Amino acid sequence: MSRPAQPPMIGVALMEDFVNGLPSFFDIRWNEEAGQPTIHQDPSRVNVFVHSDKHSDDFPDTKGGIIHVHTEEEFEAFVGGFLSKPMFFDVFCQNRKRSGNFRIITTAYFAVLVNSSHPRIKEQLENGLDQARKCIRNGDKFALEFDFKDIVKSWFADTLDGGALCNGSYYSKYGRICITNHTKYQHCFDCSSETFDFWVCCLPCCLLSCPTYTIYRKFTCKDIQIKMTGDICALAVGGNRPLHTRRDPESTDIEIPTQVVLAPPTYEETAENSRTGPESVALPEYAPPAYEDIVKETTSDTAQLIAES
């Protein structure tokens, strides 16, 4: 008899699959004003921080990506619930690479569940919260940011190309949770690969505004940025859907529809159109206590998984 898997730190699934296999602490209700169904969580069991443009309206009770606290009492009240329940949010990932005369673009919105009580995750969260607590007690302005998007991007790259980040360019968005008594730090002023296009288009403006903004933040607010680390596992929810992939000819901006798609995050396409799953991202055998109705028992029968997708 196999041993139960250890509770995962971070669980990831395609958002489409997650919505089609919602755990018990979510329910779907009809929204009369919007004229469409929306998803609501049990606030006593999970914290929802969905803040993407695509899915915010689907989760009307979300806290969003920015949480404002103005007093020490508000801060401590938020921290109590923040550390005691898993957190849920979404992250957008994209890969662009060339194949002959085509540019292949693979995109996905991922649903992310973070086990806040896991010792490694909790240590990182408490480290940032302790720094923010000192600021608010001293009457200082602060912006504490927990960044999960980079670790999800790395997992996305590992799933597609075995960790070959050099195989095309990778981009991720959302997945940052900010707690502040001031304003959120604007990452568009960062000089990085993800803001390269913005800098190229607005170079004169950036050269003037970036130093000004950096000096302004230095004197008005303490920015605390925590790059989260941890192990990621794929959650078995809904069906195994392919990622959204398209091919664009390099000589035009017109999108060319294609029937060629990449396999789901835990599988890669082979030359014979079969799918094989790398053992490094195998699904856990048993559900952890915090996600008992999310993670399902896995199977080694790849053909069966493909048939069900």
C-alpha cells in the first residue's frame, strides 16, 4: 500500500479545469445583474485573491491583488485569516518560440492554490509580515508583496520544455498579492525582460520617470518584496485540456488558426501524437488534508487520461 503524499505547498491546474471541477468550498450562483453564473467561496475555508482581467468578474467576492490596512488592528485581523486558510488566485503564463517561418504562442491561465500552513510557505509569509508589522507599529508606510508568478512561470517552462527557459521567451502576469497602507509598487518601472517592450516603446518617458519614481518610493514607502519559493504539483481537477496554442507567420500579424496544440501541463506531445508524462510532475497519490476534495488519486495509465480529456 502506497504512502499518502505530503501536503503540497502549491497546487496548480488550468483554470478551465478548476472551474469544471470546483471543490466544495466554492459554489456557483446565478448573477441577475451580470446575467451569468459567478463563483463564490466559503470565506471561512479559503482566501481568494483572483485579480486578472479575465477572471475577476467570475469571482465577485475576491479580495483582489491589493489589500489595504490602515491600522495595526486591521493588519492583525487580516493576518489571522491570511495564515490560517489556503489562498487561491490565478496566474497567466505565455511562451513564444519560433519554428521555421512560424512563431508558436502557447498561453494558459492557471488556478493556483497555496497551502499557507505548510512550514516552508508559512516561514516566507511570516518573514514578510514581520517586516510589515514593524513598519505599521512605527507609523511608516509600507507595501508588502508576495510574488508567486515567477515560480509558476518556472513550473510552466519546466512542464513545456523540461526547464529550458532559453527555448523561446516566457512571460507571466498576476500572481502578486500586496498588503499595504500606502500604494502598490508599480513594476512597469522595473528594467526586466517582461517590461522590455514597454521600455522600447516609451524609452524617453521611462528614462525620465523611472528614476523619479524610484526616488519617490524610497522616501515615501518601504517596499517589501518576497519572491516565494516552494514545490509545485499539478492538481487533478476537471479534465486534462490542451493549452491554447497558435502559430503566427513572422511576416504578418494575422493569427493563423491551427489544429496543432500542446498537451496539458503534465504531458508533452511526441512525434507519434502520443502523450507521455514526466515523473517529475506526477500528480500526488492522495489528497492533502487542506485540499481533500481537489487533488484526486493519480493513475499511471496514460491512455486512460488521454481518453478522458
